Amino acid sequence: MAKKNAYREYLKQEFTDLIDTLELSSLQKRFMKSRWLDQLLWLESRAERTSKWSNRLRLMTIIGGVMVPGLVSLNFNDSQLGKSIGWATFGLSQVVAISAAVEEYFRFSDKRTQYRQTAESLKSEMWKFAQLTGSYQDYGDHAQAYSIFASQVENYLQEDLQAFIELAQKNANAEQQPQESLDKKPLAASEAKVAASPTPPPPTRPVSLEKPPKPASDNGKTTPSGSSIDLPNSGKKS
């Protein structure tokens, strides 16, 4: 920690002396120290902090993830030792799960990358401005190029802010997705139950058990309407 603080102190002293040597007004130098240098030192401290937490959590996850399968595969005849190893395995597995969850929730690795990228961009822009190179090579002195430098610094800071807003939105969406899936589960189960239930057969007309009346016939044919037609007894002798 002392070395890291010493590095930030070195940067502060080095860039303060550099700003004082530039051909700028006292107000412009004050703006550079209170805006550019202050943001650079803050980004450096945040990059160091997130890097430390990211490395710790990742190492815990990796080492624990390697040790847990080895402990599970051990067999001991001593029941007391076996119980101790079992509890140790359980505790280590919980540490691995918690460290992975914390890293995923706070996204230390993503934040470290973003902090470092913005800090290095500010450093690079300052060196170009101090030496009047790159986009500043067409300006005769630092006073003429100061407005461009200030605009570039603000662009980097706005991009950094926008990146963190997008990261926060991703975290919020990731938190909402499990809740939405839980809310949809009962509805999906009920729909599946209804879909799986057999479709009831269509209603049928009741069948009458009464016998239909016999059509009247008297030596004749029955017409479709039920009436009979008398035929001559041609086949009978008188």
C-alpha cells in the first residue's frame, strides 16, 4: 500500500511541476490541477483498489475450485478425521461460491479495466499537449492549444461516466431477469397443466330406449309416410 501511495504522490508532484512550466495563465493552470490532475489521481486510486479486490476474489475462486474436488475424493478410515475433512470441504466450497458471486455482482475486473483505460488516456493526452504533438502540432504554444486539451479531457471523462452507467444498467438487468423468471414459473406450470389435460369429448344426444311404432300394413305396402296401399288379391281363389 505504501508503494502505491508513493506512486500517486510521485505522479502528483511530477505533473504539478510540469503544469507550472507550461506557458499558460494562472487560471488555466489551476483548472488543469483541479480538474485533470485531480481526476487522474482519483482514477489511479480506484484502478488500484478494484485490481486488488479482483485479484483476491479470483485467486480464492481458482484455488478453492481446485482444492474442493481433491478433498471430496479423499477417503479416511478414521470417522472423526473424515467428518473434519467434510466440514472443511463444505466451508471451502462456500468460500468459492461467495467469492465468485461477489466478483460477479461488483464486477471488479470490468471496473479495473475501465479505470485504467481512462487514466492512461488522460496521461497520453497530457504528454501530447505538453510536447505539442499529435493533434496539437499545428499550434504555436500551449495557450492556443489549451481549449482543445480541455475539450479532450472532458470527452474522456464523459465516456468513462457513460461506460459506468451502462455497467450499472447491466447489473440491474441481471438482477431483474431471475425475478422475472420466478414470476413466470407458476403461470407456465399452470399453462402446461391445462395443455396436458385431456380434452373432454363433445356432448352426445341421449339415446331413447322406447321402440318405434310398427307401421300398419294390411296386405299392402307401406308408403314412406306410413300409409298403406291395398293390392288386389290376385293370388287367392274365391
